[in-house]
Amino acid sequence: MTVSPPLSHEAASRLAAITNVRGIRVVRLHAQLEDDLDGTGNLTWILKDPTFIWEYNKPGLIAFIPFELTIKFRSEDGAEHNVGVVQVAYRVEYAVKEESANEDDIPHYVGISGFLHVWPYLRAEVQSLTAKLGLPSLTLPVVVSGHPAHKVTLERARDVLASKGEYGHIGGASDPE
């Protein structure tokens, strides 16, 4: 089954109380340099909305979480072009402690908690792969959950990521201002 917003933090929390992560592994990894950086400018990135896929076989839950990140270069004159793409897909295996898990909560759990479980691994892969492609290491922002004022939903995570999409100045002076 697949997951799509809107997602409920409350529904995800109910399942979080009775699950444990058993394992996270990369099942697909692809990085491709599409063009060189020409001149000075900024790296930006666009994260395609992930489609979360899951399967519940009592007492286990398996989630498949693929990501696709397009890396763009914006020159000082405003022209923008793609310079690379990174695709990483994760398989996350969960143990569900109770047989009475509400299956309606699973999409919310996978969409919120699953996203938070794999995000640090994605950040590390993107940073490593961009460096291997000969680009400046691209560090994605930290997405945090826990503080009641900052409840993370997929929509909130998208807002955080959208606000951090510009990487920084490349070439020329180290400070673009």
C-alpha cells in the first residue's frame, strides 16, 4: 500500500508506542552527474515528494521509502540547469509488539516516523555521493521531531526542506554578499 498526505501525528504516535526498528538498509542507490558547474553561482536542490510503500505481515511491518533529489546550479545571471541526480531507496523493517495494531495508523506511522528514521541516512548518502560526483558536498538540513511546538508531519518536513533548498555560493568570492 502507499502513503499520501494528509498524515496524522496522533495516529503515527499510537503505532510508535508498539513498534521497534529492526533494520534499515539501502535497496537502491543511484547518483549521476548530468552537467558541469560553469562559473559562479549557487547549488540548489529539489526533493521529489517520496511515495512510501508498506506491507504489514503480523508481527512485522516493512516500509519501502524511495527518495529522488535533483541538484541544480543557478548562475549569477539567474540561469538554472540540472547538474546531477541522486536516488536512494530504503527498506525499513519494524517489529510490531501487539497483534492489536490498528492498520489504519500504519500509513501515518510510515509517512511520519519512517521518514524521520531514514532522513539521517539520506543526508549522509547525499553528502557522500555529491562529493564523489565532484560537486561540493551537499548537506541537507536536519529535520527534528519531539518538541510539541514543532510536531513533524510530512507537510512540516516539506516546509523545512523547501526553506533550506539553497546550498550556497560556488566559485569566486567565498561570501556572495
